[in-house]
Amino acid sequence: MTAVSQQHLRQISATYVPEEDRILLRLNTTTDTEYRFWVTRRYLALVWRVGLRILDRFGGPGAAGLGAELAHLTHVEMTRRADTTTPYKEGRQFPLGESPLLLARITHLPRALPNQGLRLEPAQGHGIDINVDEQLTHNLLRLLRDAAARAEWGLDLSVAATSDTPKSGHPRRLH
């Protein structure tokens, strides 16, 4: 498993590729190392649930009854600071290969705050572990949500939909 620390990440790109009906997720590091992955509709739903669980750990959308409107405002503020104008710079090294790997598994690796771990893996072979903070998690989710909107996949990718919200859309009540 290749580990990518957050401070070594330079850019992340998520682009919908209609011919594949997949999102091409690319991560470039400060050493010009690039990782390329295919994200399917099914996998994006998994990423979203895990991403919201990670935001919960940071005190995000599902924490302590944070309302949907406040969760949305927090998400907007966190993503507002991202540089979306600099063109993506392709890497020169491809440790997992130049062809994108089809992602199949995602794992939240709980860590001490202010970071969390995220493992992205294909069905077979090596993937990567990424160290993420709250802002990077928000930005990654925003990039994937924007690409999914272009794909017209019809997924509910709201930051207010917490990991404790069942598919019915009603919050789970614990007594």
C-alpha cells in the first residue's frame, strides 16, 4: 500500500469521462508522482458515505445535531478557499501505472485529529492511503460531487446527509 501524506499532495482532479461513464480521479504530489483511478457510480456512493463519516469525526455534518443549513454553510466555506483556477499538472511518475485503476474498496482509517486516513483500493493489487484533514475531505467531496453532476448520475450527494441517515432520508433515532 502506497501512503500519500496530505502535505505532499499538490493537486486533485475529478473529471467525468462520458465514454467510460466513470469519473477519472487523479492525485498529483509535490514530487510529480501521479495516481490515477476510475470512480464508478456505485463506488462514489461508498466514497460519499465514508467521506461523511470522516467529516463527522471532525465535528462536521452529523455531529451533535448540526442542522442541514449549517452543514451546507460549513461545506461552502471550506471549499471556497480551494484553488480551482490552476490547470491540473500531470505527473511524471506513475507508481501504480499510467492506466487508471478501477476502485472497488474504500476504508476509513481512524486517526487522532486533526487528520484521518482514507484507503482507496482496486479489487486486486495496490491502492493508496491518503492522510486527510477536514478541508481536504470537503474539497475531495466537492470535486467528486461536481463530476457526478456532470455525469447526471442522480445521486443525493449532500453534506447534510450524514452517515447516520438511512436511505429513507429520516434520521435514525437512538433512545
